[in-house]
Amino acid sequence: MSKRALLEVIALDVEDAVAAQAGGADRLELVTEMAADGLTPSAATVSGIRAAVDIPLRVMLRLADGFAAGDVGRLVGVAEEMRAAGASEFVLGFLDADGLVDLDAVERVVAALGGCRWTFHRAIDHATDRDAVRKALDGLPGLDTYLTAGSSAGVGTGLPALLAEAARRGEPGYEQRILVGGGLQLAHVPYLVSAGLDAFHIGGAARGAEGWTGPVSADAVREWRRTLDAA
């Protein structure tokens, strides 16, 4: 029997988290401020969600819109605060002004994670050289996932890059799991699964007609779960 695909859902609060788990999510990404594409939530939110659900969760480490690290010392402090609140998995990713990975910032934050597992997020889709990002990060402790649409424009545009990178799985810099997210649609799923991709990330698609102004819908998540299981 094949292992089921991973479904990660963005949660903003306890209500979202409970609905996502009820709908069949395997993991949560915890953020706040989706108007800024997701920033670090409060420690109280993290501890509240950790107490409300028993599926894994990854906490965003990001202080401002964009992909610059900003105050790295503050980021390190936030990472330590999130760990104290019960977080054991994280999401992060920083670029410099040239669109290259800000390795110093990433390394300093990762050092504060003490070996915790983490995802390098869609900063890779905005980098000037995707391959260079992967090569620069190769070997960093805890890095097990890249969240990517294959393109800054979303999955529809990024499909060729996603398939090409999936085909390189196992090469240096390509050992990590590809978590497909960013404009992901149900119609993309069979094609991606047939290419060997097995992890999917949804945000707005997990909600009702209100979009980000409404909560996660267990029914919407359930539809994604069924589609992934059928594929």
C-alpha cells in the first residue's frame, strides 16, 4: 500500500487548526497577517493550537513582508520564544538584495532551532537562481522540505520547474521533500502525484467563499484529502 500524500494547511488560530485536523490535514503551518503573506504568530496562538490539536505544526519565522531577514537577532529571539511555546518544527527563508539566499541569516536562525526540522519556504520562488539556493543550503541541520510553486507566479506557471526538481530527488541539494504550494488547484493534483510529488500545501483553498476573512472549512480540507487519496 502506498504511503498517503502529505496535506499541510495554513492555520491562523485555534478554530482553523481544529477544522483542518477534522478535515484530514496531516500538518499545519502557523502564521498571522496573510496580507503580508504570513508572519510569525504570537506565542499564545502557538501554545493554544498546540494544546488543541495533535497533528504536527510548523511555525513561520518571518517578521515583515518580503524576503529580507531584517533584524536577525530579533528573529533568533522569536525562534527561541516559539520553542518555549511548544513549537518543534519551523518555516523560514531569507534572500539578500540580489535575490540570493541570505546564508548568514538562515544559519543564525537555524542554529537557534537546535536541530528542529524546518521548511525553506517560497523565497526560493523569488530567488534569482533556484539551484544555487539549494546548493547553498545543502547540509544545514533540520532542513527537510522546500515549499515551492516552481515559480513566483504560482503552480500553474511553475509545473515544469517542479517536475524537473522532482526528477533530481536524491542529488546533492535535492534530497529534501518538495511541498507544492502557491496557487495550487485540485486539478493540478493528479498530474503532480503521477510525477512522484507527494506533499501539498493549501491556504485560501482550505477556506470557504469568504477566503482569508473566513475560517478554515473542514469540508474544503476533506475535499483535498479525498482528491489526494484518490490520486
